[in-house]
Amino acid sequence: MHRLELVNRELQTWFGVDFTYWDGETGEMMRAAEMQPPGDENFLSPMVRAVAAKKKPEIIAEQAVACILALPLAMDSVTVIATSPFLTGDCYESEDEYQGLARLLGTTPERAAAWTREQHSWTTQSLERMARLQLSKLSVDEEARRLTNEIDKISDSLSSTYEEISLLYGLTQNLRISSSDEQLGDLALNWLLEVLPCEGLAIQFLPTGDDNVSSKGRRETKTLSVGVCPLEAQQLSHLVQHLNLGEKGAPFVANQRITAREEWPFPKVRQLIVVPLAEGDNIFGWIMAFNHCENKGFGTVEASLLSSVGAILGIHSGNIELYRQQSEFVTSVVQALTSAIDAKDPYTCGHSDRVARLSVCLARQMGQDTDSLNLLYMAGLLHDVGKIGIDDSVLRKPGRLTDAEYEHIKLHPELGYNILKGLKQIEKVLPVVLHHHEQWDGKGYPYKLKGADTPLLARITAVADAYDAMSSDRPYRKGMPEEKVDAIFREGAGHQWDPAVINAFFAARDELRDILSEERAEIRFDVRDWLK
Ligand SMILES: [Fe+2]
């Protein structure tokens, strides 16, 4: 119900009449009373303006049998004046006497006479007292109404703050390096669409990484969107270019003041917030909110929320990028070391790569998980890295080794261990490098470990290593025939080698044979990239 109606009903209850309402500023009549003569407009208009200025109830006109009461009412930001005539004396005896009252009431003498007959008589003092009481009650009501509105607003704001905190908390719960930035971006967009009063949202991830073909960075711009996104992927890039946000980290907000201009090139975009996904000086992309649902302007509340999400996504992208760079660095180191081993011992070129693949095949046969397969692959590539420290004359000797030469070559597991031990990122391969020449019966080296004391991945590598060594041709001898290799393994199971690994060897015999005949492949450290 309109506020004026509510006030009128209230005044009617107290005074028993309905009132006429005036604009306190202009003195114009806003609403005439239905049951009462409204009064003479020309006469009353300046009077109500004076009452509005004084802000006090007042009897603004008085005549022998009646008066007009004026009440100033504060309504939001304007003052409205309520007026009504009241009978204050006895009725006149003849109609001629009603001329003056009729003028005051703005009606005919007949109607003025009829009016006096319907009225209860008041004293001016009781009218004024009632007016003061009524005004103070209305002002209390008004204050209560204002406080209720305030509480509603605070409650709305609290509930939206709660939603925002939940959203940010949810995002931080997903800040794992294993979640891709696109997965996290997708999550953020869907949550934001529920919280922000916008029609659509988009994220544009910029390419990362370098031109190196083996780099796993993002090669092309990637766009995600939810809701009604008014621009295509390519237009989003134009938008960012057009806004010339470049290196700036602050959120950019455009409302109709900007978008209504003739030179604004994206007519479907009425309101817009653009925030960078930034970590330090690095910008990994942009998150954008489009078009306010109620066509209002976006404000600081929306911009700050989007900024917080942009910062979280930026930090996550920064971490992923750092992790990628580290992984690629480790890959390069391992590749360099593998090339160094091959260069040192050209007779066995490709041995490390084959041992790595054979080990993965055996481990997979034994039910090892992907992390172990990845580790074993890297360990296979590096297992003989210690040979870099062995004399060329011994390593490349075509014939049989002397005892002293054999003792020298037996140093390579420990040499390898010492070469790699400072590299934190690949420390997990150290047990394989150190123990790949131990034997099940304890007759191996360097520590003569027995049975399961030798780490499982080293026991697996030992079988892969022996299989490749026996099967491959050397300049001074041909590779052994398959039957002989198999016979040696059967004989050696439970003596030189772990019987469980030998079982896996025979179970995966065909696949292992295929690996030996394969061309040397590109090094790819995530076995999921090349395992079928
Ligand atoms: Fe070795």
C-alpha cells in the first residue's frame, strides 16, 4: 500500500476525518480528501508552504465555527502537509451566515451547512494537542520503518557476503596443483554466476610456456564462459586490446556512461567488469562479467569479488606455471644426463631408454601404480649415470675385463648416487641407481643386500637391465638367442633375481620383446603419454 494511504488511514483513526495532502515545497495539492471539503487551494497553498518550513503542526485558518489544521509529515526526503477543517463551534442558525465558512472550506454554503451538521465539535487546544501526539507517533513509526529497512539491507549484505566467502573458500579448497587452471576457472565461473548479478561471465587464459615443442605449456588462448556471454572468444581478445589494460592489475569497470558512447565498439556489452588473473607481474588471463541482470551499473562490491577470484586464479596459474617450468627443467637435466651416458658408452647406446621402458612394462605387469611407473621410467633412464665416472678404456674394452677392471666398473652405482644426490626433484630415483646390481641371494653389489631388502623398483630394474644386456648385440659378441635368455632367467629366479619379477617377465614376454625391437622414442616422463 502506498505510504500516503497508510498515513491517511492512521490520521483517520485518530481524528475521525480524512485529510487533504499538499506538497510542502511547491504548495500544490497532491490528493484531495474524499469525505471532507478540501479547502480553498489559492488560500491554503502559501499557508502549507509556511508550515512545511516551520515543521510544526499549526491551525492555519480560523473562523467563528471552524478552523483548518495543518500537519507537516516527513516522507522520505520530502515534507507533505496534511490539512483538514474541524468544527470548533455551534452551527449557524441561518444559511446566510455560512458564506464565510463556505469560502474557507472551498465549497457552497449549503454544503458547508451540511458539513457542520455531520461534525463533532473540537476545541482548538485539544486539536493542537492531538496533532502533536499524532506527529510524534508518526515520527516513531517512521524511525521504526527506517530501521527495519536498514536491517533488511544489512541482512541482504550479510547474506551476499556469506555467499562470497563461501565461494572464495570453495576455490581455495580446490587450489591443488593437480587441478588444472581450466578446471578451477570453470568452478569459479559457475559459482560467480550464482552470486554476481550479471548475465554472463568469461575467462580467457593466455598462452604459457615457450616455443620449445616438448613444452607442456598452453599453446593457444583458451576461453571459458557461462551464462549469456555477449562476445565470441576472438572478440574477448579485441575487448582486452581495446581497453588497453596491458600490464594494469586493477579491475576495470565500464557502465552505461562508457558503453552508451558512439565509439564503444561492443554494442552487446552494456555493463562490464574485467579483472586480470595475475600473480605478481605475470598476467595469465582475464576474468570478465557482462551485463547487469537488472541493467544497473556494476559497483565496487562486484568488482572486489571478481578481483578476489582473479587473484586466487592468478596465484593458482602461477603455481602451475612454476611447477611446469620445474618439471621441464628436470626433464632437460635427465635428458642431458641420458645423452651423456650414451655418449660415454656408444656400444650400449639406447640401453638406458630400453631399460626404462622394460622396467615400466614389468612393473605394470606387477600391478604398480602410475606414480611408481613414472618414477621407474626416470630411474631406468638414469640407472647407469655413474658410468660417466668410469674410465673410457674400461667401459669401451671390447674383450673380457680383468678383476681390477671389473672392480672399477662396480663403482658405478655409488658414483651415480653421488652425481644425483644433490638434485632434490629426482631424489626418489636414488635407491634404484644405488641398488640395481644387488642380487636376490645377497651376492650383488655394492651392499650385498638380500631379497626384499633391495627396494622393489631396483629389483625390477635389475631384470630389465639384464634382459637388455643379454639380448643386445655388442661389437665383440652377438645378442643371446631368446631361449638362452629365458633359460638363464629361469635358472636365476630366486638366486640372482626376485622370482616375482621373473614371473612378471614371462607373463609379459611378448610385450618385452616388442620393446627391444622398437625404435628409440622421444623421452616422455609421464608414462600415461605413451602407455597404450
Ligand atoms: Fe649398471
